[in-house]
Amino acid sequence: MTVNDVGKPDPEGFYVIIIDKDLGANVVKMFMEKVVIEDYGDKLIIRTRSRRIAKRILLMSTKLQRL
């Protein structure tokens, strides 16, 4: 998934991003009040109403995966 793959919001108006749990620690700290985080095993499902925040989360996760 690339930064441009944010896609359309779900029927409730949230952009949904699925990332690995170990990459999600920084996201939780930065966007705690602006996202809804659901924990499913080794994945985190992050939901936000802001397209800009969704793009930032995707950008952060792709950069961390490269390390």
C-alpha cells in the first residue's frame, strides 16, 4: 500500500488503515486523539476521518518498513 492508496472512506466516513502492531506504536503516540485504534492480534486497524492524517500514517508506516 502506498501513500496514494488511501482510497475511499468506509460507509461511516472513516479512512481505514491496517498496519503491523510493531509499527503502530509511533502512530498511537502522535495521533491518539484523532484516530480510533482497534487491536486484532499482530495487526492494528486505524480509523480516521481525516484523509491528511491517513496519508501521514501510511507514509510513516512505509518509511518504518524500509528500515
